[in-house]
Amino acid sequence: MINTENLLTFVVPYYQNKDIMHNLSHIERVLKYVNKLLEVGNYKVDRDILTYSAYFHGFIYNSEECIVDWLKTQQISNDMIERIINIAWESQKDKMAITLEGKILHDAHMIEGGKTYLIVKSLITGSVRGQTLEQTIKYIEDNVLSKGICYLPEAQNVYIQQQEFAKSFICDLKGGLD
């Protein structure tokens, strides 16, 4: 059973200085989509492992050792720690998910926010990074459109809708800028 207070105390500092698309509200949105996928797909998984992995997803790439050390202080078994770390890595957009939990978390991350969210997130993130609109459009074209996959059929439909909306939006946007 997760001690939510301890978990939040540990993760909050890692998210404090992140932009509005990558802070703790991002994790809450991803978990919302995890729950939707679990409900629709009727998957039987360890929700605690998914929850831990979701919270660590945003900083696993630069703080894995700190995460492992903290999990050990929570009296979590080495086997569970290994699963949590693996699933947090599998949730990354550029990683391949092998486990069912990894696929669920990965897909929830990919479809977070629904059809229009991909464009909103890309535009805000580009702005926060100091990119011009043209640089952000190029980034979206090179790194977002027709990139990535979803593993679960329940997520694939949402992802296809996101991609179609994003392509149409960028086409219209570019047409208005020319």
C-alpha cells in the first residue's frame, strides 16, 4: 500500500521547477489516463507499481539511484523496486514497453489530455524553451507528427485522433503564417 504523503514529499522537489506541461499536474493527467485504460481494457495489474512508476516517470532519467534509495527506505522489496524502475523507463516516449504495466503507462503518457492536448503541450513547451513559433512548428513536424506508437487498442484510437488533429492544425497554422 502506497503512503501517498511520503511519496509526494519525495517527488514534489523534482517537479517544482518544471513547466506547466511537465509538473505534478502532468503526472495526475497521466494517472487519469492510466485509470481510463484500466477501466476500458479491464486489465489486471498492480496499481501501486503503476502509481509509483508514474510519479517517477518525470525524473527517472536523471535520478534513478535516488529513486531506488528512497524506495528502499519505504521497505519495498527489491523485486518490486526493479519492476517500478523498469516501468518508469518503459513509460518514456522513446523507449519500448515490454510489460503490460509499461504499455499502460506508456500509452497513458502518449494520449494524455485527449485529442487536442498534443498540440497544446507542444506549443507551450516550445514557448517555455524560448523557441520561435517557426522553430516549434519544425520541432513538431520533425519529432511529434507520425512519431511514437501506442500498444493498447484502447489507446491507439485516441493517439490516431491526436495525430490527425495535430497534422491538420499544423497545416492550417502554417498556411496562415505564409
